[in-house]
Amino acid sequence: MALTGYVGRKAGGVLGQVGELFVIVLEGLRRTWDIRTWWWEFVAQCWFLARVTSVPVLLVSLPLGATVALQVGELAWQLGASSATGSAVFVGLVREVAPMASALLIAGAGGSAMTSDIGARHIRDELAAMEVMAVNPIHRLVTPRMWAASTVAVCLAPLVIVAGAAGGYFFNVIIQGVTPGAYFDGALSLVVTTDLIVTLFKAWIFGFIAAAVSCYMGMTCATSPVGVGRAVNKATVVTFMLVFAMNYVITAIYFLAFPPKVL
């Protein structure tokens, strides 16, 4: 009975946190139309996120594309189909790597900063002071951050694709000696327009999730510096879990609607 009660309390606590997260998200979306109240904060957050994620995403994507080309290229070389490496690199980058890499960098670099910023405001009672002045802290702080994170995530996805393709090009063409024409012909043979659309949609959803979770953790953290640090760690972990789960759901639905093309 004691174990059952403990599990029930834990499950109730988790469901309560999920409900609070949805309340914050819906409240943040409710006044999205009032752009004048959050436009400049949105611009500042976009600039901040672009500044802290653009270089890391390049440093991650270049070796990632080369690694995919290395793993696939060796096998394709033995089978006499080395030009197929370009297809594997581009399909992997477009369908999975680009939205995941952009979301994880948004969560790791930008989301942690969001959580610590809002958490610091929370422990200094700035959020309560905003409410006293009839300013909704969710509309003023959370709404621009959610839209900024989703916008920057969409902009980072093409950057991941280009950088990863450059890394794959270096290994497949420069190292293995495949002709550039064969590399790019194979790269574009399996990628279709719907792949790019779904990739950008994924990046938008993942960035939105990262910002929503980060803001929620900051607004509900314990009122101490230790609480802010724990909230930052928790926000990053929860974001990663939600992003991976949502990626599986979206990919499964997409493959059911548009089965992968076979050469």
C-alpha cells in the first residue's frame, strides 16, 4: 500500500507539472497577436540565440557529415557504389540530423540561458513585481522566447544541412576520389520536397518545445541559486526527452503518409 501511494503521488506530481506546462504554453500563445508588447524582446532573443548557436552548429555539423560519409562510404566502396554515399549523407542530414541538431543546440545553449534568466527573475521576485504592475510575465517573457527559439531553429536547419554536406563532400570527394557530379547526383536522388518541409516543421516544433520547457522550469524553480541550477539541468534533460519522443512520432506519421522512395 505504501508503494502504491508513493507511485500515485509521483504520477500525480508529474501530471500536475505537465498541466502547468500546458497552461504556460497556452497562455503564451493567447496574446501572440499583440506583437507590439513582445516584438523587441523577440528580436533580442533571436539575436542572442543566433549568436550562441551558429558557430557551435557549424562545428557539430561538419564532422558529423564527414562521419556519416566515412561509415557509409567504406561499405559503399566495397560494394562498388561509392557514389551512393551522397544519398546517405543528404537523406540523413535532411530527415533527421538537421532538426535534431538545431533543437539540441537551442536547448543546450539557448534554453539553459533562458532558464537561468527567468529563474533569476523569479528568485528576485521580479515576476511577482510584474504582476503587481499589471504586466503578465508570460506574455512579456515567455511568448517572445518561444517564437524566437522556433524561428532560430528553422534558420539553423539549412545551416546544418549545408555544413554536413560540406563535411561529407570533403571525405567522399577529396579523400575517396568520387567525382563531385556523382556525389551531388546521388545526394539529390532520394531527397524530395516533402522531406525539406517536414524538416523545417520539425525544427520549428522542437525549438518551440525547448523554449517552453526552459521558461516553465525557470518560472517554477526553487527560490534559491541552487534551485536555478537544478532547473537548468532539468530543463535540458526534459527537453531532450520530449524532442526525441516527438521526433519519433512525427517521423512515423510522415513515413506512413509518404513512404520512403526506393531507387
